[in-house]
Amino acid sequence: MHASRQDVEVLFPLAGLVRPVFDTQIAAALTGLPAQIGYGELVRRTLGTELAEGMAEAEARAATLNGARAAAAPPSAPRRRPR
């Protein structure tokens, strides 16, 4: 996850404590990059690749929705892993 605080706040009431969480924004800050670096800028600086317009936001929304749906599913329902 990138900047996972809000995602965790949304998922906590549905699924309880979500862990482990690897937050790429926190990891980037620990390596000396700006603490509030966006995902697209992180990809550009570390991989030298530009994300397609809107790609980071669309993927983040899809991952959050998939995680929320999986967390809200009954325990007997098969759970899909987010991509």
C-alpha cells in the first residue's frame, strides 16, 4: 500500500486490525525521499518510469474496493487476493 493510513482506517471497522502492512510511502521516507511523496513520483524517482495518466489513483481505488469487499465477505465466502 502507499500512504495506507486512510485505507487502514476504512478497513479496520470491517476487518479489524489489518497486518502486516508494507507502506511504500513510509519506506520511501526511511530511504531519504520526501515524507509525503506520491506514488507516481516514487515510481519515477526509483524506477525512472512515468505512470500513465491516472494510473496510480485508479489502481489505488480498485485495491481499496477489493480489500473492503473481501473484508466484508462472510467467513465462509472465498476471498480474492487483491492484485
